[in-house]
Amino acid sequence: MIEIKNIAVIGLGLIGGSLAKAIAQSTDYHIMASNRTRATLLQAIEDGAVHEELTDSNLSQADMVILGLYPEEAVDYMDKIGSQLKSGALVIDVSGIKRYICREMPPIAQKHGFVFVGAHPMAGKEKSGYANSEAALFKGASFIITPTDDSTSEEVAWLTEFAHQIGFGMHVVCSPAEHDRMIAFTSQLPHVLANAYVQSPQCLHHRGFSAGSYRDVSRVARLNEHLWAELFLQNSDALTQELDLLIKNITEMCDAIKANDRETLEAILGRGRMVKEELGE
């Protein structure tokens, strides 16, 4: 039986900070945390999102660890401190790609005696950092769980209940490969598109000429390039497959416009409209 009393949050950025706030607001778990910038940690303690600093002396008290770190950093961190965790401690990550971390983490978990389950809270903002975190960030959002071969149904069931307890509206359980294939389309491709879109010279002069369409397409261009470059490269096969298809579709539309081919252009636009109508969106 899984018994959780103390939760350690490693990294109080947008997601880690929001999870700490949501847990503090919705549950009675005792929250410990560490963060690279100490001023942020002290602010989180003052806000009531964190109850005490996570240190070498109390790390062994953590029943659950939430890794709010970049994927490669999360793997390195757990390999470094894993031996200090209590046997059977539950460790989850919150990164936006899952094949890499779900491949690298199980051997470390087996070596040190903790339990790892991949996770991805499907929520975020275009602005990062603890200052932009909020307990309501996950309200109604999807919590994705990607079990490894070592994960048990009990662990998945506990995480599912935990996610709903802190505000998530739904959950999905899938393989790391399925996660990364879908995330390439639903998350990574829009970030590529938005970033490429705002690099037009016209973007600097958009004010007075833009409204909802500009805001919708450009919103996520304000990204953390260090994090997203890592995520793109670790999911390069799935993402480039989506990019190739997007480029094909845009090229077909561009060719029709250049040829003044209204019939073809209307057919292409109609295909997109029918997809959205079929989805009921």
C-alpha cells in the first residue's frame, strides 16, 4: 500500500511551483522543496506553497519526489542523490517528453531502490518561472501518466487519484512512445510554428493591424529556448515527421496561391475546416 506524507519538489519553476501551490492548497501533505535560486525558495515558503527547505538531512523523509527539472538534469540529479532516498520512495517527473526519461530512469531507480513513474501535467503558460506559477494552473487539465515496465497498477492508480485531488480534470495513461508521438503534434509543432511566425520582419510592426488571429498563433513563441531546444532534439523523429507534413501542406497551399488556382485552394482550405467540424471544435 502506498503511503505518502512528505512530498519533495525539486525545482520551483512554473510547473514545480504550481504543483507545490496546488498540493498545499488541496491536500494535507507536508511539502519540502529545493531550488537553484534560494530567493525563490524563500518566497515559496512565505507563500505557503512549501513548508520547509529540502536538504541532505531531510531528503530521506520524502515519500514522494516531484522532479521539476529539464529531462537530462532530472536524470543526472536522481543518479546523484538517489541513494539518499528511502527505499520505495515514489519519484515522478513533469517533463514534456517521455521516451528519454522513461528509458534512462528505471536503471537508476533499480540501483538506488526508489520507484519511478513518468508523468506530464498538460498545462503551462507562455511565461515561465515561479513568479508566474499558480495553484489553479491545472484546473481541468489533463495529467498524463507513462508507466515504465517496472511500474505497478497500484502506483498508476495512486497517481491518478492524486492528480484529480489537486485539480486535474482528466488523466491519460499511455506508453512513452505514444506520448511523444502525440505531443509532437499537440505541443511541440505549435511552438515551432509560433516561433517561426514571429520571425517575419512584419511582426515588429503588427500593432494596429492585429487581433485574435495574431494572438492565437503567436502566443507560445515566448518560450524558454534552452528547455524547448532540449525537448525538440529528444523527440526529433516524431517532431520532424510532423514538420514534414506541415511543410507539405503549406507548400500545397502556397503553390495554389502562386498559380491563382482558386479551385485547389478552396479544396485545401475546406479539408482543414471539415477536420475541425468533425472534432466539434
